[in-house]
Amino acid sequence: MDWWQAIILGLVQGLTEFLPVSSSGHLMMVRELLGVDGEGFLDFTVLVHLATVCSTVVVFRKPICRLISGLFRFRYNDETDYVCKLVVSMVPVAVVGLFFKDAVESLFGDSLLVTGACLLVTAALLFLSDVLPAKAAGAGRPAAKEHRNGISYLQAAVVGLGQAVAVAPGLSRSGTTISAGLLAGVKRESMAQFSFLMVLVPIIGEQLLDAVGTFSATGRFFSGETGGLSLALGFAAAFLSGLAACRWMISIVRRARLSWFAVYCCIVAVLVFIFA
């Protein structure tokens, strides 16, 4: 992988990790377009995913510090309630990652056609999350019950199931979790922060499992197939673009329509079907 390819792929990862358009699907497509060799690409994906985790921590550093501080007061306060709901949302993807990771990878493989199909599913979810709650409000249905921290344990579990489904390439993690939350009745202002914080531990765990797998096979945490300069530039590009995309997506979830991203996903899916 050349240094300029690493920068492009890092930018793609940083932008698409937070926007509801599937980072894994876009990385796969751009890798094919750039002609990047698959050797050592796992090292690169582990590092750029870690970069976007760092972006999330920087953007949400104040809420994270507040949650940690409240948790160590050792009583059931708002912070403890929020952390417990985050843990509930992580259970489904933890089960899939620990017990069905190989089965999922063998089922979906590395096919661009599968990515295209999953992008269409992402588009459908984004569209429905805009249309159905608006229809419910327009029909004069009674307002949903207010839950502590803006989300219930059941809604957290539903959002967690969305994250577990999003392991398929082309299904956007942020798009699926946000859509699942909105469809379950979570308000937009509550869903923005929750959807980004809930993925921190699963992403870190996923990357650790990949690194441990590499270590078991080679005796090193990185295979060494990708040069240090490319890894460093990819990390920096993913981190900086992730900062911008994370802040942008928070604003979008709170105020803008997600249907525009649904249109984008449909266009990309059609292009994948044409050229794959």
C-alpha cells in the first residue's frame, strides 16, 4: 500500500464510520478501486478503526468523564442508569462477535455484491426511520413515555440488536443503530450520543480480537505487510476526518433528514451492481 492510498483509505474510514453509509462497505469498494493488495489490509483496518474510536473519545470526552465519575459514586444515579443501558446495548453484538464471528465472515465473505445488497438495506432503514416516526406524530398519536436519560432498557436492547445485525459488510453501524433507535421511539437528541458511545467497547473488542488472532498466527500483533508510514498516515487521516464527521453526524441526527443518506446508499449500491 502506497502512502497516498493509505491517506485516501483513512479519510474514507473516518468519514464513513460516523455517517450512515457503511465504513466497511466503502473501505472494501475504495480498496478495489485503488487496486490495494489484500495482504496486510487487516492491520490497516484495525488501526484506522482505532483512530475513529479515538475521535469518538475526543468528541465525547466530557460526557464520558461525567459517566465515569458518576459510576464511581456507587449508587444508582443518572450516570449509572446510562452506563447500564449502554451495557445492555452491547450484549447482542458481544454474543455475535464471541460465538459467531467465523460463521458471519464465512456467510458474507468479501463480496461486493453482498455489500451492495446491504447498502440497500441500510437505505431502507434510514428512509423508514425518517418516515414512520413523522407519520406517527402526524396521526396525532400520544407522545411516547419519557424514560430516564431519554431511552429505556428495552429500547437499548433493540438498538443493540441493530448493532449486531450491522456486522454484515455494507450495513452501516451508525445508520442501523440510529434507525433502530428512532423506530423504537427514542428521540433524536437522545439517540445521537447513545449511538456513538455504545459502539466504543465493541469496536475496541473487535480490533483486539483481530490483533490477538494475528499474534496467534504470526507471533506479532501486526503482520508487517503494510509499512509503518502508510499505517501512520492512515491513522492520522482517519482520526482527523473522524473528528469532523462525528460532530457533523451529531448535528444531522438531531435536526436533519436521514433520507438523503438513503438516496446516497441506493446510488452507490446500483453502481456496485453495475461494476462489480
